[in-house]
Amino acid sequence: MKAKWILSIITTLLLLAFVNPTYAAEKRELKDEFIYDLLIDRYFNKKIDNDYEVNAIDPTAFNGGDFAGLASEILFVKDMGFTALSIGPVFSTATYDGKQVIDYGEFERHFGTEEEFKALVEEIHDQDMKVIVDIPTQQLSANHIWTSEHSEWFVENKDGSLALDTANPAVQKELTSTFTEFSDNYKVDGFRLQNSDKLDSTFVKNFSKAIKNVRDSYILSDREMDETAGFDAVVLPGVEETLRAGYKNFDQGLTDVSTLMEQSKGKLIQVDSLIGSRFTADIVEVNGFPPTRWTLLLTQLLTMPGIPVIQYGSESAMNGTTPAESHQILDLAVEKELIDHITDLTSLRNSSEALRTGELNILHDEDDWLVYERSNDEETWIIAINNSSSTKSFNLSSDVIGTGQQLRGLFESDIIREDNGEYRITQDREIAEIFHVTKETKLNAAYISTLAIMYVVFMLFLWIVWRKGKQRKADVAKQKQANKMR
């Protein structure tokens, strides 16, 4: 246990030595964000006075999560390194997921009060994170407050829910007025428009402009679509299908993934969404091993170009094939294997501009093994993902990396040096590694210095313990001698 603790400290110090400081929230742009996607009802239940007919064992009912619960357990997300929270819809609704809105002007009573929402936003901002709220417009409750006076604004869906006609100028005006006021009152940092592929393009453009005139905010899409005026980012077309197909099991081939990366800059990238099944369901279907598969995929997701979005529960490999089934209550006491891996990756990504927004260069894409470079003028990283069932080797030319360099692995602790103009990377099956490219040093001064410092500190600790133990023995002996003399 002590050895692992010391190694963890050394690794952390080395990681911090390699990278630049993280951007503060006020300086971050959307391209720098790492988004955690959740549903208020499924996060954490703190207050019981808003548990109206809650049934925690019914996946289709309200389970009790609330604003106060998210605020109280926000460090669970913060400590994993996320920079933004997408918290779903928060308005009065007929369903736990917030989609069937009844009134945009009221907060859902199961979630909490206006004061509790303000406290939540303040807590998120205090933790140097941003908050994004979903706006449903296409699956509203049949009892929506606007139906009594403006039934012509709605179209009925096959399931009985209602869709607002966002091409209607009156609807555009009302929605824009409602949410510019909301943005001004509650200081949220962005909105995600649900069913964004069904919205009128003119509405999106004008809505975005109006919101940004009130407050600098992100306007995001929730669907895979081509660029649309008004959205700051859309979900990359094909991203979920491609990543899931490539990583659900070994020997799947990653050529489609490498092609996808060429198109992912500035796009939202994700493997799950809260409108469908979980990636874990794909893994289980082919008898894969979820922790290994998730480890490889997370490495891919957090080192490729784009803006990563991870759904709540991914850190515990949450399963489920339908929305209700995949919207389980968040387990805050899960095994930490994936949590630690996410934390390591986000610590690196949040501190490295090259990994967030640097150039991409595909170096190798054969035999289920993907090797690529992320770089800018200050730093270079090599990411190697062996998605095969066998050990792989690849010679990387010094024409690419340069001469007199070394590749230091951050997770497997390998150091690869130049040999006859080449750097030979060898990886075991189902292993992902991130290499930092630095000038070659025969003796790594930083590493040796860290080891020396840790050794001195540890020996000093042992000496202090020994001295205290010796002093206690002396005190006991003196006490016994004093007792005998009485």
C-alpha cells in the first residue's frame, strides 16, 4: 500500500511537471471544455420534502434527485476534472427526464425551488465549472400552459406529446423572450436545444443571437447534424456509431475511427447520449469486458480533437438499452478504476492545449492498432491504442519525431529512445498509452530528483517515528522507575 501511495505521488508530480496550468473558467472557450451530462432526478436525493410520489425502484417514475443533491455532491464531478455540467431540463414537467415540459416559467417541484436552483448555479461556478441547461420544445406535455391560449403553436406527436412549431414567428418570439429572461436571472452558461435537428434554422440563429446579447453563452445541439447557423457546436455525425463499433471488443479495426478524427475538431464528441442505449450494452452483447473496453475508449475520446461529452454513470460502466433502463440512479460509491482513469486523462487534457486543440497527425492505422500525434508549437504527444488481441510493434521514424528525442509513457512508464533513426513502440494487447515527447536525457533529472526527494522525505518520516518511539519508551521507563520509588 505504501509503495502504491509513493508511486502515485511521484506520477502526479511528473504529470504536473510535463504540462501547462489549466485555464480558469472565465478564460475557457467551448473548445477547452469537458462536459458531464446528467439528469437532475437521477443524480442525488438530498431533500425529502420535495419527494412527491417518488418511487426509486420504478425506472419510469421520479426517483428523487434534486438541485440540493447535485449541489451537495458536486465534488464527485469536479474531482474527475470536468469543466462543465449539462444538467438537463429543469422546468415543470410531467416526466422525470424533464422533456414533457408543462411550464417554462416554473421549476419542477421534484427538483426544488428557485432559491435552490440559484444556490446550485452558484456552487457550480464556485467550483470553477460552467452550467448548461436543456430546452425541450418537441416533446412537451399535452397540458403545457401555452395550449390554453395558443393551441395553433403546437403539433401533436404520435405519442400524444406536443411539438412547438419553431417556424412560427410568435413561437420564436415567446421562446426567445422566455429564455433571455431566464439567462439574465439565473446566470447559466449555456443552453442545449433538444431535438435540434427538428428546429427551424432561422429560429436557432435568432435565438442564439438574442441569448448572447444578454450573456456570453454556449448554444449547443443534442443531435448529430451538419453545421447550422446559431449553434456553437453540434454532435459530430457518426461519432457514437463509429466509436462504439470500434471499441466494443478487440480486433474490431479502427480505420473508421481515424477517419472520424479528421472531422472532429470543434464538434461535440460522445459515445453515449441520454436518448438511447449505453455503450456498456454493446460490450455485454459481444461478451466483452467493460472496464478494459471503457479504458481504451476513454483514452481515445479524451485525446482526439473535439469537445468531449460523457454521460453520468459512464465512470461506473452503467448499462441499459432503453432510456429509462439506462437512466439509473447514480452510484457515488463505485469502484474507482474508471474514475481514476478519467481523472488522470482529464488532468492531462485540461492542462495541455496540444491535446485539446492541437494538430492531429495519424501515424499508423493497421491491424487494429492506432497511433496518432497531437501537437502544437510547445508540446507533442503520441497516443498509441492497441485494440487487438496480440502484442504489436511499430517503428516511428525520426523524420516525424525528430532526432535526439525520447517518448515517455505516462501510464505504463515506458521510455523509448531513438535507435538508428527510429523509435520502436511495442504494446501488449488491449493497452492504451500516451507518450510525451521530450528531449532525450540519459539520466532523467526530474525523475531522479523526485525519487531522491521522496526517499529523503520517507527516511525523515521513519526517523521521526523512530525518535518518537524511542522517546515513548524512555518516558515509560521513567514512569516505571518513579512508580517503584513511591
